[in-house]
Amino acid sequence: MAEINIDGVTKRFGTFTAVQDMDIRFADGEVACLLGPSGCGKTTLMRMIAGLEHPTSGRILFGDRDVTALPTHARNVGMVFQYPVMYPTLSVAENIALPLKQDRSLSAAERDLRVAEMLDVLDMREHGGSFIDELDSGNRQKVAVGRAIARRSDIVLFDEPTTNVEVNAKLQLIRAIKTVIQRTRQTIVYVTHDQTEAMTLADRIALMYGGKIIQYDRPDVLYNQPLTEFGGWFLGNPGMNFVPATVANGQISAPILAEPLPAPANLPSQGAIKIGIRPEWIAMHDTPQPGSVEGTLADQTVGIAGRYLTRVSFGDVDVKVKTDGRPPAPIGGRVHLVPRRGRITLYADGNRLA
Amino acid sequence: MTAVSGSPRSSRLRRTRVAQALDNRGTLIATLLVPVLIFFVLFNTIPTLWLLGLSFYNYSLTSGSPPSFVGFRNFIQIFNNRNNIWADLSRTFTFVVFGVGIQTVLGLALGFLFWGSKEMPGRRVALTMLFTPMVLTPVATGTFFRFIYDPDFGVLNVILHGLFSTRPINFLSEPGTAFWAVLAVDCWMWTPFMILMALAALGSVPKAELEAAEVDRLPWRKRLTLVIWHHGKFILMLGILLRTIDSFKTLDLIIPLTKGGPGQETRLVAMEVNKQAFESFNMGWSSAYSVLLLLISIAMTSVFIFILNLRRRRGA
């Protein structure tokens, strides 16, 4: 009943098109993350859902209700802003209670109960009577989260809530948001440019670029089978490898393939494509293996948890490879790579073929 | 061996010593402050002390006799209502309260209007036009308003006659209207200043908090008290304070309009000080009067600052 339906929405600011002819449906009770680089239109899309901006054309529906022309206060959405908003003359508990007070059907006892419950979930029991001066930015943002959630509106929007929070308070805030999100059955749209945040919080991620949604999928699908080169490059740290390959006579050949791959039927019989494979799906060995190709270890850096990130060069083509533990050869040495066949995806003109 | 001044070595030494001295934070601050302090002492402190001293003397520039010390006689004369100056004071207070009050209300109303209509075409032109009264010379403003108010050829009487068929009213010469006519000109001149302050005050309210209030469905009254007033009050109160002090000293507008007349109807305190000092050259007495006005101004400022701090302390 509170599914959000974006129907052919375009938003222009002067000559700049922030959101371009967008169609997307955020399912009821799901957590959807809008993920993308700065300026991709994700915040604009969210602000249009909130009613803080109005689309140049197209419709926005909550369930069957067309809200395109409605002002924000008539839409009944909760929202957490990038800048932690806490009303400065009110205490933490009063802040959370404030939107509840606008609902006259709610009794004072019920209201107090909801505030207490919210303080519990946010792990802020001892801060109920605190004022803005006594809280760090992370706790202020938690208050804003509490205010947005406690109302139990059908839809809650998060606009990059961790951006203006100090680093050490960030983790706590994300944990609190995660707890809150798991407990509610509200439809949540969460804007972020941080892929880790999106991966941890989202049921589904909408990857955006240049005012368009590139892909809207479960996080694992988005990660393993990106529909575009941009998606592969943007997600993951580092992003996917795209290795130039050629198709000839129904066979795909590339520097990292020991023997040609049979080309799927939908491929043109002739031409240049790219092979996409994530750095963690390539195994590195010091001796030749079945199906391995030989390259030169050009570079290595220590990654997280004992993983190394290396660069292996095949003439003028470089491939990023992640290894568990130290690479088997020194820099400049020869290594043997085995790409996992099942993880290979094919791209042409920036889009996936198979 | 004695140091040879002017040699490259000693001048370099001196420069490093200056640089070292400037490295010291205290010295740097003092160095930067000295010019301002000299200016302040020369043009503010010394004249004020001079004024204070002069207020205890009987000193007329025209009599030719040297100043003679008279103790508190000037102040006693003031308290005994010489030249009916208590009436001036109470009239000035009326002028300040009504003038600043009307300007604040109008300024806020128009400030909200312009704040809420950022997309309105012609907004910038309208704002520029609105601010012109403030930058005009008060003497010029007074002069052309005297023409507007003129009973024989003034445009205001023409309009009133056309609309309500009234007989010509001599706004500036009739005791019932003169004061309010002057007050109206003051409002025309200074409302733009309050619009400016209102816009600055509203501009200091964070956009995110306003949007949050919109999302939280707060009624307008709550948005005003919780968000707008909290952030905007300091600038607004500052505007009111500046306007109060300025309004208390109004002189340049009244001279071309009424010269204080009819009778004493539009004579504000500054008019009397000006007349006693620069027309009658009664320096001692006008100094004493000025000292009194200074004390009143300080008292008003203190009250304002006290109120502001009080609110902030409670709001924290």
C-alpha cells in the first residue's frame, strides 16, 4: 500500500537535467538504496518523493495515490537530512515526540511509549533529557532518525545521513540505522554515495548515473552481474576488470584466456568486445595450472585482512587481481592466472551482452 | 665596538627582532589594535570626556566671558524642566516606540514576503527600489516630503481631495497631524532597513531545518518559534537596537520638514541639543543635556543586550 511508483519523471533545473524520464517502483516494506556518484540525480529523486522538489514532468504515486501535486506535509513521509536536524530548544525526547504531537489521534501515553521505545532502539536512553549542545553530530543524527521513524509513516527517506557525521560516530549511527530499519515495515529509500553503506542496508540497490537508473537489483546481483561497465567499475574496491577481447568464428579470445571461449548465440560473429571479471575471481599461482595464462606482476599493495591487491600485466593490458596472502612472486616476477569461467561477463559499448 | 646603525647587518638584526616580536601573539594583537585605539581615543574618548567636563560649566560662546564652573547647576536646570525638555523627552520616546515598532512590523511583513517569493519575477528590481529611501540624504527626503505635504500644491492633498473631497490639510503646521506626518516620513525612510535586517535574519535560518519542519508537518506557529525565531532573533534584535539608537537621535529629517514646529509639536531631543549648542551657543547646558541622552542610550542598549543574553541562556 505504500509502494512508491515513479512514473516517467523528469526534473530539469534550467538547462540541467537532474533526473531523466525515470520509471521505477520501490516495493512496499523494502529498503531501497539510491547509489551513485555526486550529481547523478539521486538526491533530486528523493527530494521529489518527499515533495521538496516537484518534477518537471511525470507522476509520483504512493500506492494508488497520485501525490505529484501534493506539498510535503500532505504526503506523510518521514525524512532524515544530510545535515543533522535537531530542534535546538527541545530535548532529545521532546524532539522525537514533536511530530507525534501533530497526530491528534495519539494519546499522551501511547506517545510516551513510542518515544521510550525509540530511545531504546537508538541506544539513547540516558540522553532523553539532553539538549543539542550536549550531543555530538552522530547522536544528533540519531535524534533525527528517531523523529522520522517514530511517526510510523508509510515511507521514510534518508538523504546521505552519515555524510556530515564525524568518523568515529559514523559506525554507531549506521548500526543504529540498521537496527531501526530491520525493525520497521516502512518503505525506505536511502540515498548514499557509499557502496558499503548501500550493500549493508539495502534489500535492493538502484544504481544511478547521469539522471538515470542503470540497474535496480539485489546487492549481490548488482555486484556480480552488473548490467553496465559503469556498474562494474563503480561497485567494488577496486572495480571490475574490463579486458579487451575479440570475437571471431563464434570464439572469444583475450589475453587472460588460455583457450578461446565459445561465444553465446546473441553475440555478433565478428568484432571487439570486453570481458568483465572481478579481481577476486582470478586465482594467482606461481606455477602453470590447467587453463592458466602467464603475466608479469607489475605492482602490489596490502589490502584489508591480509589480502593483497596486485596488478598483473599482459603486454599493454593490465589486470587487477586480489590474492589471499602474499603474492607468489616478487614484483617483476612471472605469475600464472586462472580466471573463474562462471564469473566472466561480456560487454560491448558499455553494456552487458551475457 | 659600538653598533653602527644603518649597516645592512644591524638593519637585518632589527628586522628579525621585529619579526620575532610579531611572532608573539600578544604583541601581534596589540600592534593590530593600536591604530584603532588611537582613533577611538582621539575621536571618541577625549570628546566624551570633554563633553562630561563641559557639562559642569556655564560656557556661552557668544558672551565672550571664559567658562565658569557651576557644579550641577546645568543638570538641576534640566531636572527643573528648563525649556520644557521633559515634554521633548516623552515625545521622543513616543517617536521611537511608534516609529521602530511600525518599521519592525512592516519590515518583518515585507521581509517574509520577499523571503517566500524567491521565484517571483522582478523580485530583485522590487528589492532595489525598496531600498532607495534608505540611501537618500534625510535632508533631501525631508525637503521633498515637505512638498508632498504642502497644503497648496502638495500631491497628497490633491489625492485626498480627489478621493474623499477633503479640504486642504496643512499636515506639517497643524498640531494634530504634524507629529504623525513626521513619523510617517521616518517610517518611509527606515522600513527598508528593517526589511534588510529581517531578510538577513531569515537568511540565517538553515534550509535543512525548515525542510525538516515541513516534513515533520509542524504548524506555522511551531516553525516560527522552534526554527525561525531561534536562528533569526539575534540579527532581528540587533536591527531593532540599531534603529532605536538612531531613531532617538533623529534630527536631519525634522529640520527640513518642520524645524520642530508647530510650537513644540515635533521637537525631539536632538533638535533642542542642536539649537542650544549651534544656534544659541549655550555649550555648557547643551553638554549636560547630551550627557543625559548618552546615559539614556547606554541604558537602552544594556536592556537590549540583557534581553538577548537572557533568551540565549534559556534557549541553550
